[in-house]
Amino acid sequence: MESNQVKDMMCLMAERICTIANKLSNSQTDCFIDEILRAKRIYVIGAGRSGLVAKGFAMRLMHLGLISYVAGETITPALKPGDLVVIFSGSGRTKTVADIAEMAKEIGARLSLITSNADSRIGNMADCVVEIENQRDFIREDNMEYEIRQMMGKHHSFAPLGTLFETASMIFADACISRLMVVTKTDEVELKKRHNVLE
């Protein structure tokens, strides 16, 4: 592929992200910010690349001075009522993540879902849903689970395997951090003080 084609693809993806951003619901975003500010502790979770976005978000929450954990890590403490679980899931129904969400709900935690599919297993139990639109088709004629289709290579997209959701959700998460910096009156100097120096 020629270099200019790569540039064109980057521009096309950027245009799609802008379209997605313009379609975001202000009320959903406000709900998400409120959930974070009210939470005693914040746990984040996601599978695959969505999980990497979740980890990046947890890191920035820590930089803000909030108590945040990545679900499933060995040093993560037990979830308690009043804690918030932030879930990144494009399909909203990834089985491993949905099972954890169900357990969290039974414990009494609140759930916030970042997704492209609000009408989903996780979406239906979440207290707050932020819907990030993308071009993934969740239900096809074979009604095959998204993860299975990925493994079998049955996908089609100019940005494959949920790339647009993952990229858009990462930008959304970083934009939320920017908003939280304003609300909590936290500047970049304070964030740097909490940054890991053992790297």
C-alpha cells in the first residue's frame, strides 16, 4: 500500500470519529461523569483491545487522584456496594465481561457501560450507558456471537474488528478525563506527581 493511502485511511477514520463524537448524547455523557464523581472506587473492565482502552482510562483516573482498579488484576481488592464498574464493550454482550457485570450488580455495585449496542445483555443491566455508534453489525443472519465471528475471520470493515469503537471509546475516555480535570480543579502538574516513576 502506498503511503498516501495510509494517510487517506487515517483521515477517513478521523472523519468517522468526528461523526461519532457529534452523535454522542449529552445526557449520557453527563450521567457517566456524575457516576464517576459519586463513586467510592472505580473498577474498569473490557476484553481484548477494549480492555486496553479500559486500562488506559484506569491509569488516568488514578492520575486524577481517584481510586481506580483494573478488574481481574492480582492486586485488585474485592468489589463492594457503592463501587462503580466501568465496562468497555462494543457488542455489550461479551460473555466473560457480561458474567462479571452480572456478579457486580448482585454485589450492589453500579454499572456504567461504554458501548455501540445499548440494547444488549450488559446494556440492560447498566445504570448508565454511553452509546458510541460504529459500523459493526451486531446481529447477522447466522446470529453468531461477535467473538466467535472474530475468531473465524467472519468480519468486514475498512477499520476491522471494532477498530472504530475502540478508537472512539479511547478518545471519549480521554475527553472525559479532560472534563474531570476541570470539574475537580486538577491541573497537569498534579497528574504528573501521581505518574509512575518506576518505568
